[in-house]
Amino acid sequence: MTPAINLVKKHRLKFTVHEYQHDPAAVSYGIEAAEKLNVAAAWVFKTLVVETDTHQLAVAILPVDQQLNFKKMAKALKVKKVQMAETTKVERTTGYVLGGVSPLGQKKRLATVIHQSAASLTDMYISAGKRGLELQMTSTDLQSLLTASFSDIVND
């Protein structure tokens, strides 16, 4: 069990764990997950950790086939600028390795923004905390558990 799975179990939320054989040569972990789970890329969300101009870390959750818009993310967080956080900071703060970072069960709770497209989905897929392991759950449960906001954070 990963910390992410333990957290949803603890809160008695409805979820499904999907496991697949991760290919270390995969260019995009998220696209690989969508293909191996045979679901639309718009339903599979990646977890990115950004650092603000005030040196705070925050989490962006967006569809795997989209790119994070830094200006929109900064606006959603009410800061001037954001950039991708350094790998070592991400792994140390979340407790997960890149490609397996789950928004759930992180060592330190970070401000979180979920792309607004998730709000209209019945179910969405997020990393369960390990490469090759995805968690299927409702966006409202995810939003509630993380005290996250929904916002437009991707490039047009």
C-alpha cells in the first residue's frame, strides 16, 4: 500500500486501484498510463509540483495531454510567478519519486489546484504513488480531501 491508497481508505472513499506494467522507456508516464488503462488522456491527470516566487511549493493536477500554464497557475495561487520545483525538493517534500508523485498522502500538505475539466468528470485517474499504479476516484472526493480549488491552469 502507498500513502495515497492508505489515505483514501482511511477516509472511506470510493476508489479503484489500477495496476499496469510500467515501461521505463516511456517518454510520458501519464500518456503511458492512459494507453495501458485504455482510457481517454483527458481522464488521466498528472501531478506537478511548482515553486512560487515566495519559495512555497504547490501542486498542479492537470490532464496528462495538457501543459501547465505558469501564469494561470500563479494567478490561481495568488502569487506573481511559479516555476517547476527542483526534483530533489519534490521528492523530499512529497515522499514520492517523479513519475509516481500522487497528490494524496504527501509528507507535507501543499496548496493544490486541479484543472477545471476534472469538475465535470464522473471519475478521474491520478497516480497512486508509484509508477504503474493509478487511483480512480471522483474529482469531488479528491478536491475535498485536498481542500483544493478548480481553475483553468493549462495552455489554450
